[in-house]
Amino acid sequence: MLDISTLALAAVSGLAGGAMNGLAGGGSFATFPVLIALGLPANIANATSNAAVMPGAGASAWSFRKELAPVAGLSVASLATITFFAGLVGSTLLVLTPSDLFDAFVPWLLLFAFVVMLLGRRAADWLHARVAIGRPTLVVAQSLLGVYGGYFGGGVGMILTAVYGLLANMEPRRLFAIRTLMLFVANLAASMIFAAFGMIAWPLCLAMATGAVFGGWLGAWIGKRLSAGAVRTWTLLVTGATTMVFFVRAYA
């Protein structure tokens, strides 16, 4: 039986994670480490975090629904369909990954998220000065992002922002709506697989999800008012700090 303080900690981390997802992504950087600290194995913590932030992502997506628009000619429905089925693939891969192997992967997945977000704008400017990006490239990228979102999900919202900026040359603020919806779709697909295989710690998940719903709405409200620079700086600070913590945990 979990005590009230443990459930309260899960709810607060869910609130923070939901708000981060509503702002720029990276909500799992608030939820995943807390679940690890509470004693869950890494793969179970990841599955629980994924399911817990899903309602918050849904709340943010609903708040941004009037801003949804195609990306590089691909409709919202097409992007969501690709993300859903790729998310099923990614989450199935996690089910098949041994916990100790996943522990070793986590810091590198976090580092990948950090680097993509850090270089996204500059890489987009460099790329679009030299080549034109077509719809097939975006389909492939969206499929890979869906797999990543289903498998791990750490920073997937930030990676979506960076990749969309890279391939469609769109400003981060214009991507809030579509990025948040794709995050929700990937989480939904993954949660279905994780629930089917009994990988979700439900008491912690439900407490965390309650906080994430309020956080998702709060993050969307704040995100409509903050500058893109402020959102980017905050996200990079959180992602960088979390990445360092997990490298120390895995290899120190």
C-alpha cells in the first residue's frame, strides 16, 4: 500500500510533467526520474510515465485544437495515423527489451533528445539554405519519431519541435498544437501495449495522471503567453540537467 506522501509526490511530478509537455515537451523529464526514485525498474517507470502523461497531453492538445494545421503538406489525420501505428511498434520493442539493457540505453536516449533540441534551429537554417524537403522525408521522420515515442518518449515533444522545424522550416510557436497532439497519439498507442502486458504501476500512474491533466492545461495557458526563447531556454536547462543525472546513475 502506497502512503499519501508518495502519491502526492507522484501527483506533483505529474503536474510538472503535464505543464512541460504543454509548453515545449519533455514532461517525462519530470515524471520518469521520480518513478525511478520511488523504486520502479527503468522499463516499468518508463511505461508508467508514458501512460501518466497521456491525459495531460490530451488536455493540452484540446486547448490548442483551433491551431492545428498540416505540416509540409501532410494533414493532421495522416500524421496522427503514422504516429499511432509507429507508437505501437516502439512500445512493443520496449516490452521485449530487458530492464538492465534499457537502463544502459536511457542516458543516450536523453542525450539524443538534448542534442536535437539544441541544434534544431541552426540545423534547419543550414539545411533549408541547401535543399528542399519533400513529403516522403517527413513521413519517414514521423514514423521514426512515433517508434521513439512509443519506445521511450523522453523528450519526444522537443524532438518533434526540432524535426518539424528542420523539415518544414516552421517556428516553434506554430508547432505547439500539432506537436502536442502527436505526443498524445504516441502516448495513447504505447499505453495500450503497456497496459496489455501489465507494465504500468497503476496507483502511481493514476496519481501522476491526475496532476498531469491540470499541468497540461496550465502549460498550454502559459505557452500561449511566453516567448519562444523563454520556452526553449527552460526546456534545454531541464533536459541537460536530467541527461547528466542519468549518465551519472548509469555509469558512475
